[in-house]
Amino acid sequence: MASGPSKTARAVWKGVVQLGNDTVPVKLYSAASDKNVHFRLLDPRHHRPVHQAMINPETGASVSRDERHMAYITPDHDRVMFDDEELESLRPEPSRDIEVMHFLPLGTIDHRWYRRPYFLGPDGDDDAFAALSAALAESGKEGLVHWVMRHKLYVGALRDHDGLPLLLTLRYLDEVVDVEALEAPGGGKLDAKEVQMATQLIEMYAADFEPDVYQDEYRERLEALVESKRQGKRVKVKRRRRTEPSDDLSSSLAASLAQERKNGSKPRQRNRGARKGENARKNENARKSKERKRA
């Protein structure tokens, strides 16, 4: 029976799934998190945080919140002025209903339409939530839903994910770029040998998707730099050299194939295993560091 996310997760919103005459109270939990390293802007002399202010560029005077007005600048540089009441009147009516409009076969919605995922959890009625979870898992379909959250109207896809309902917000039609809007790639026609070498190279790189292997290396280096500087260590910056791409496609493909045949698949698998072990050690060290800070 689906029980929803763990008790350590915090709900970001509450709603009610509406399917005909049936209602299922649910909580939304973010299924993706921001792990970026965030910085503060400081005064260079006193190292105190600075804040942003709205400044009149002609007078240099600060403009208070009560004195600001909203305007839309047209392509012809005309200013269309609005007041708060006009904009407030356009907002959708507040609601907690997540209304199911249709059910579609899985795979009908192209991935380009997906925006942000949320897990659903029960909000008081565990039996109704378990029934919704089981129905989604057995149906092989996803529901097209719409709802209002924090004054904004959303359209989303409600589907099963390992026995738990998953709600994905969707982009609107004018937000998805049609492939026909892109310029067709140029270049000369490839010969059969180049296509064959490229295909062989793809096959050599075939592997299973292992998420723990792929880490944000820039963020890891940045966090290591932060920790080193926090401990007062001097850091030497190493400049990277950029390699120029080859203009000879056949020679480049042949060189890549030769290098992969030399390496073989086993070394790459060992590298993956070593990388996984390295990531595990980093995660364990980070966990111990957090425990020391809490202590």
C-alpha cells in the first residue's frame, strides 16, 4: 500500500484530487531539489552584506515600494501602465482542487512538455490515497490535470512512479519550441564509412544509466574550495587549456575508435566503479562533517 514520502520530507502545498465525484486529499512534495552553492554580496571594506535598492537613474534617489508602478514595455518601446488592482483582477480564483480532465496512454506527452515533478502523499484519507495509487499503477495511463497553486494556474500530468503518484507540471503550447523552427543542419553528405565508424563508436559507449556516477563536478569542486578557504588554506588556481576540435571527421572518428579499442570496455567499467566508490566516500565525509557541526 502506498504511504507517500517519508516523514522527513516537508509538504510544499496541499490540494484535493478531483476525479468525478471522488475526492482524494493530498500533499505535494518536491521531487527535485536545488543543490546550487549560493553566495552573498558583501561590502569590500567591512565585509557586511549589501542589499539591492531601486534607484531613479536620473536623480540617483531611492524609490520606495509605495512609489513604484508596473509597466509593460512594448516592442515599439511604449509604456503600458498598470496598477495593483488591475493585475490582481486577472489572477485565477484560489482553489485547492486538482481536477482530472482526461486520461492518456503513457508516453503520449513528449518530455519537452515536462517542467517540474512533485510526489503526492496522503492528507488524512489513507484509503482514498491508496486507491488512487493502485488505480494509476494498474491503468498504465496518466491523467491530464489542472489546478491553481500560489495564484498561478498549472496544467500537469498525474502518473504512477514505483507505486507512488507523481505530478509533473507541464509547459504550455507556446512555451515548447517546434523542431521546424530550427534551421536544418548544413554540411556535406556523409559517406558510408563515416556513418559506420560513428555507429561503431556509439555501440562502444553503450551502457546502463547509473545516476550515482554522474555528479555535478563543478559544485563538488566549489564546495571543496569553500571548505579549503574556510580552513585558511591557500588555493592555487589552475588554468585549463582548451583543445581545438578537428576539422577532419574521418580522422577524428578513426582516432576515437582506435582509442576505445585500446581501452576496451573493462577499464571504463572499472573507472565507473572507482567513481562510484569516490562519490560514496564524499557523501560519507559530507555526512560526518554535518554531524560534527550539529554536535
